[in-house]
Amino acid sequence: MTIIPEELQIHEPDENLLEIINNRVFDDKILFEKQSDFHTVKVVKNEIGRFLHYKDTYQAGHIKTPSYTGNLPYINYFTIPFLINKNVKNVLLIGFGTGRLVNDLYRLYGDIAGFDVVDIEENIVYIAEKFFGYKNLKNTSFVLQDGIVFLRENPKKYDLIIVDVASDEGIDERFLSDEYFSLVNSCLSKNGLFVSNLCASPDFGHPENYFIRKLKKIYTKHFRKNLVFRGDTSDHVYYKAFFGLDKRVIDITNVILISSNDTAMEISEDRIDEYSSINLDIRPYIRDLADIWES
């Protein structure tokens, strides 16, 4: 089953702002199009940037506007582990996107011994290299496989696991199952970090926000420490770049979780200046840390 984002909304959007979004038309030029086993895959270029397009949504891409230049902004939260553990040597990424995150993590960490990438889209590496400037580095390997199947068969341990499989279409409930989290823990090194991207209403404290309470129950069951980031900065950047708006319109936001069984997991800001290597000010994303897991 798939959890549909619309089902997680609590508050109705402002009708005037919603009209602005619905009436916005982008001048998409198709640079690549192919039918794969899972999607109609497109690469489109418009006045906002260049994007990987599945079905009717932008799945990944690069924005270039006066207000912001960079990845789709929720991706930036995936780099925060660099401020928690600078000694990451082995990385697993499930959900490749444009490959820019892989290159960004190499720039930050500098010395990654092994970087395994898992995705179900057969054209994704070609697309990343041809249209998004992805550089395939020597210690990176790509596996064409379902993420959970990979975890079941994988014998390796990772210092950092990032799973980015949520989309505008929803969240596959397999990625909330006990089996899934057991598999993740079996693949983590002793103090390894697990990063996941989900979504929910940004009104975390609302009594009707059952999904946030569900996530808390699940994640605290499987991990001793969880840092939860509400996508306030990501949404601000997104709505400004795409629609010229200074506020969130739809009552859905990214929920980024960084989890570990190391109870000493803390964010250190000593290495913030090193984010200049990827042209990112990470500070506003750090400020999106919520304290709901402690309540």
C-alpha cells in the first residue's frame, strides 16, 4: 500500500495562493524521454532549472533562479550527517535522483572508501551523467534493484545509509515495516547514521496529526536516537523559486529523520565552513530541527 500525501493534510490551503500555484505554467522543454519498466522518464528544462520527471512530477533536479541555485532543497538535509560524523567511510544511497548528492558527499567527506547506490530505474546513471553533471567516481558502484531486496541480500556494513524513496505519489508502507527497519539496522555499522525522507503535515503538534505520532512510535522503537527536521527552509526555498511566494501553501512538508543507535549523536557546527565546497549554507536547514521526539 501507498500512503498518499493528500491524506496527511490537516489544514486547507489559502484559496488565493492555491490559485496562483494551479495557474502557474512552466515552459518545459523535453531533453530526454523514455518509457522504462516503472515510469515514463523525462528530463525537462524550463525557466526554473533542469529536472528529472516521472509521470506528472519533478522527482529530482537542479534549480537555477535569482533566489536560489542548487538541488531540490529537501536534498540539502541529507548532508547534515557530515556535521554529526566526519569519519564516514562507507555509504549506501537508496534512490539516486540526479547523482548530485553523491558528488556533494564526496566533496564534503573527501575520503569515502565505498559508495553503493541502489535504484530501480535502469536509465538513471546515463541521465545523471548526460544531463546533470554527475561524475562517477572510482569507489562508487550502482545496483539496479529494489531497495528492500538489496537490504535483504547485502552482507556489508555502512556508516551512513540514506533512503530517499518518498515522492509526490506517496510513501510505500514497506518502508515503515518492522522488517525494513530490522534490515536497515543489520546493515548499519556500530554508530552508523540512517537518513530517511518522509512527509506529513507541518503542524506536528496538532491532535489530528496521527502520522507524526505513528512515525515517533516506529522510529523510537527501532533507534535509540532520532533527530527530526521539518522542511520549513526547504519549503520556503521551493515556493519562492517556483511560484514567487514567501510561504508554504499546501499543508504537507518533508520530514527528514537522522537516526542512530549512538545516543551521543549531536550536530557540531565546527565544519559549517566546509559547505562552501558545495555552495550551500546549511545553517537554516539545521535550524529546522524539531524537538517533538523528546516530548
